[in-house]
Amino acid sequence: MLTGDAAERAYDCDAYTVHRQHPNYVVFPETTEEVAATVRICNEHEIPFTPRGAGTGLSGGALPAAGGVVIATTRMRKILKIDAENRLLLAQTGCPNLAISRAVEHLGLHFAPDPSSQTVCTLGGNIAENSGGPHTLKYGVTADHVTGVTMVMPDGLIGEFGGKVAGGPGLDLVGFIVGGEGTLGIVTEAWVRLTPIPTVIRTVLAAFDSIRDATQSVSDIIAAGIVPAALEMMDHVILEAVEKAFGLGLPTDAMALLLIECDGEEAPVEIAQVTEILRANNAKEIRSAENETDRANLWIARKKGIGAIGRLSPSMVTHDGVIPRSKLPEMLEFVAQAADEAGLRVANIFHAGDGNLHPIFLFDDRDPDQVDRVVDAGHKVMKKCLSLGGSVTGEHGIGVEKIDLLGEMFDEASLHLQSQLKAIFNPEGNCNPGKVLPSEKTCVEVRVRRRAAH
């Protein structure tokens, strides 16, 4: 257990740094039973508790909104069972995402959901937020790859939901828990599906002088009946940051980059079709990966793009919204306008294939005025997503960041129903309080912006 000023400051937020709240204690259990014992002690003393993985979340999901105890799962890193014959694996939820794939790579298998933070983000965090990643266009999000979980309930009891066989009788409680943002309990172990590693992979990176040409290419690829394994887009600001950080020799005068990957036996034919579409939409340069080293270098721009923003700005907020693909040009123009009106710089790096946007506003969180402008600009962007028929989140969750926006996506009756379902698991509200669903308690705890500057 950690206490004191250093622990309070290290665990007072996740990667969404606009809101902060100090915990009173941080504990590091190593087993499900230790998590359960901790939860029972918290209940005995009426102390709120918040589960936390690696802290890479981007909506304040691991923020200890009411103080209390942070239950960090980072010492629960064991892979417990590998069932290669049935392509399943059982792991503790503090296990990093990429560690799962590395554990079964020799079997020709991997864990398909691949958030950009996959080297450090934990399985538990992926389950809480129903995380996606570049390859979920073809392979699906975390919910599609979890068959069963062990969860410590908010009262300290240990529950088993699902198992090695998906689609069993009864209510789909696993589907309810995945994406519950840690408000229904603390998932400590999970059975996950393993996917064969593709033997044929083709990857291209295309540069464009126009964002509209790049977005039109996205629409044309999908309209042609091609479902790439990944279809990612980056703008010129990301390109600038990546070049400063890694010197990849990318065309720095381009306004947009598309990274497209096809896999499987049809990949060579599909990538040839993709290349024709890119040329028809005025791609100024197309690079193809000739080997695995080339492929890894092309992916650096996407996987390391957000981290490279540190070259351009001391702080950033990465937003997360979803729109129909056909609305990409209109939406990106709106994002640029919102940033301009707020006097901020914005970068865009996102899953273009499924319309999952990630506008990144650059600012200095030591300046309260800039913090306010960033929050306001983000709310405008999310409301625009809703007006275009989209969603306020695709994979980052609601957390505390978007709690005020949920009422604009759902009507009062729908929110009330969700609150009732949550209360069945978490009647006292002590498990990850102040998250996801707006309530009177939430207003008190998290609506006041807790700026990083003290």
C-alpha cells in the first residue's frame, strides 16, 4: 500500500489529465482474493474504491473521483492457462495487452484487439472500456474476444460470468460487463479468444495533398467491398510530430496520410485494388512494405503518432467520437474550425475505416484558460458527432470527461434504465463512483474541472 504526497500525485488521474483527484491510498493486490479482501475492508469503513490498470485511459475512467482507495492491478500480470487447441487463454487482468500476443506467438496465434498503447495498457482496462485499435475494423473490439470473466463484486463477493464457451444460455452478462468502465465490479481474470496470425499481409502508406482526397479514398475502398484489416488516417500535424521524433523520411508537405493493411489469402488482390483507388484519388506518394521491417516502419507513424505530439506541445487531450464515414470531410472541417475559434492547434489520427475520430487538441495544462478552451472545444466536437448521427465515444469510454454529454445521446428514460441496471451490481455506488452515468452524486464530485495546475 502507498500513501503520501508522491502516491497521491502519481495516481490522481489517468492519461486524461484535465481532471484530477487525489486518492487516500493505493493498493497493489496480486490475486482475486486479495482484491476481494480489499473491497470488503473498503465497504466495512464506507470508503469508495476505484480500479486502475496502467492508467492509459483517455476519459478519466481511473480517476479516484471521490478519493478513497485506488486498487491497482498492475501486479496481477500472470497468464494462467493457454488452451491452444480451442484458441483460448486465461489471464489476470493486469497483464499488458501485447504480453498476451507474445505468450502465444510461437503457436501462430495472437490477441487481435490492439490499442495504440498495447505495450503497456492492461487487459482489465481494455475490458472496462471495450477498447478497439487499428485492426478492429476487420477483427472487432474487445467484447468480440472475451468469453468469460472473474469479477469481484462491489460487495466483495467473487462472481464468475461466462466461461470458455461463448453464447451460453441466460442473459449475456459478459457483454454487459465489458464496457462497464469498472462501475459494475473489478474484473480480475478473463478468458480471451486467440486469433491465428495472418500468413499473408500487405501494407501501404499513401500521402495526399488534400484531406478530402484522403477521406474520399476511405469511402471508395469500403464501397468497393474491401474490408482491410486496418484503415488509418493521420493529418499533417501528426506527420510533423512523427518526423521530428523518428525521421522516417515521410513527405512533410503532405496534408494527410492513409495507412492501409490487408491480410489473408486475398490480401495481394485487395491491396492492388486499394492502390488503384488511392491513385484515382490523387495520392501523391504510395509506399509499400516489402518485408516485415518495412511494415513495422510504416506502422511507426500510427502507433507512435500520439506520443510524438510531445514534440509539439506540453499537454494534449485526445477526444473520441464516431460518425458515418461519409461525413468525414464535413467533420474534419468542423474540428479545424472549432480549434481555430478556440485559438488552439489540433491534430487528427484515427480509425478512418469505421469513422472513429480522435481529434487531439494541443495546449498547456498549466494555463487554466487554455484548459477551459480545450474542454469547450471538445464538447463542441462531440455534439457535432451526435448531430451527424454518431456517438460521443467509440473506444475511450465516458469516464468523467463526457458525463455531461450522455444526456444528449440518451433520453431520460434510457438513462434511468441504465442506472437501474448498474444499481443491481453496484447499489451503494462505491465502486468507481462518479463515472459514466450523470447523477446528483456525479454533479458534486466531478463537474467542477480539476485542472492539472495547482
